[in-house]
Amino acid sequence: MAYGSQAASDHLLAVRDLTTHFHTEEGVVYAVNGISYDLDEGETLGVVGESGCGKSVHALSIMRLIPMPPGRIERGEVIFRGRDLVKLSDEEMRRVRGAQIAMVFQDPMTSLNPVLTVGFQIAEALKLHQGMNDREARARTAELLVMVGIPEATQRLDDYPHQFSGGMRQRAMIAMALSCNPMILIADEPTTSLDVTIQAQIVDLVKRLQDKLGMTVIWITHDLGVVAGLAQRVNVMYAGGIIESGPVKAIYGNPHHPYTVGLLGSLPHPDEVAGQKLYSIRGEPPDLLGLPKGCPFAPRCAYQVERCLEEAPPYEEVEPGHMAACWESERVRLSR
């Protein structure tokens, strides 16, 4: 599907040519470079890629949480329920943020205020966006903590963040994000700092809450394995752009971009021979202070041809609903 074939208003969220740069003393950091995608109600979208590829900056741009300066949304639209979030006033955006689109961050210890109780912090959002009084907000906060699986929730309302384990803090952050029944939940690598068992519990929790509440989810991660059983569609990001996107089955079973192939190859498989080394993508990601002239992945690519170094490939449909930006996408597909 080429973007623009459907009106942006046909989707719950429509991102069009979103571009965010940071203006630093060293130069301009090209963090997000003209990304476009659509998100429909009830859908889970996975956004994957290496650290520094623009995943989190794109989410912070949607939420209008980019520090300005040095950051700036240079151009683009983020159409949510018929309104362009980029053009809203700060006051209008505050009414959207938390109430209609909520975000869970990587590290709950730095997201929660250490000198305020967990119950107080969740209740504040309820009083601000839902107009509840202290008693109503406290009762609802206890219900939310129960919903996200925190035991003895009423007794834990007056605990401080340091009295919660890492997994419980992340559950509390999810409770806070869901407190106002948002239409979209953005989860920015919410399991990164947790051990594998707790990671699985948090992923399962979000899946169950989505089924129960019918919310739409953007799940940001560097781990393709996490989104395999969570998302319906995947955006693969590299050097600030989306280089491949499509349904989960198409991305995992029929990738058209060599970077996606590399990410999939780096996943451990249960049938691998003991001691066998995992595949690794050669080289380093490009410096976002100075992106290469052609395809940003070309210096690391085994399929590179001369054209790749001179001209950036178009982002185009390679099969129905599946898009990629690669001059050699057909050769990549056939080599699998």
C-alpha cells in the first residue's frame, strides 16, 4: 500500500513524512528522516531496530516530548482522530498526552518520581484528566494496581518506587499509562532492564490488557523475537528511516531488506548446534551527524551494488501490504 492511497482520517493514527533533527554544537543529528505509516484501532505495531536508529525519538515526536532545543520536528504530520498533533498548542497536547495517547518508558526508576508515593503519582493523572477527587482517585489507583498484577495493592499505594522491584515498577508504570483509558499505548522498550522471566510476564500482561481493553499498541524494541507473538505488523528502522514494513508473517518469512535478514539471523534458534556462533551484521551503524549519500545500509551490506552508494532506494511496495527500501530487494528475497 502506498501511503496516501487512503485518507489519513481513515486510520486511528497516520504518520506522514515525520522528520526530527537535533541541532548540536557538533552539527545536525538526523535522528528521524521522513517516516510514514498508519495505525488502525486495536492493532499492535512492532517497531524494531538497533539502538540509535530513531525508534524512541519517533515515539517522543508523536508525544511532542522532544526537548526543544536542541531537538526540533522539522516537518511532517501526526494525524490522530483528524487532528495533526504537530500543530496543536502545548495546552491542547497536554490534554491528549496521557488521556488519549500514553507512553511507558524503558526505565521505570527514572520515570517515577523517587520522593512521591506510587499511589500519589498514579492518582495525579486521574485527578488531572478524569476530574476525580482524592478518594475516587485512590480507589481507582488500587483497582489499576490489581489489574496489572501487583499483590496487596491497597497496602502498596503509600510505598515509594524504591520499595517496588523492577518488574513491579514497570507494572506500576503500565497502570499509570492505562489510568485514563488511552486509545493508544506506546511501549518504549519496557522490558529492557528486566530479567527474561519478568520480560515474558510484562509482554503477557500487555497482551492480556490489550485484549481486555481493546487498546492500540506501538511496541518499540531492538528484539525481533519479542514482537513475533505480539504484533500484527512490524516497522524495521535503520538510520532514522523505515527500511521495511509489513505483516509479521511477511517480515519473518519473506524479508526483502538485507538489514531485516541480518536481524532475523541474529536471533538464537533452539535447533542450532551447540557452540555455533550467532550471525552478526558486519560494521557499525552510520553516524547520524553525517549520513552516507546513497543507501545508509550500503557500507554493511553483502548485496551492495554501485547504485547503492550513489542513490538512496525508494520505499516502495514489494508485495501487497509489504514495503521495503532496497535496490536489490528481489535478489535478497531469492537468496533466502
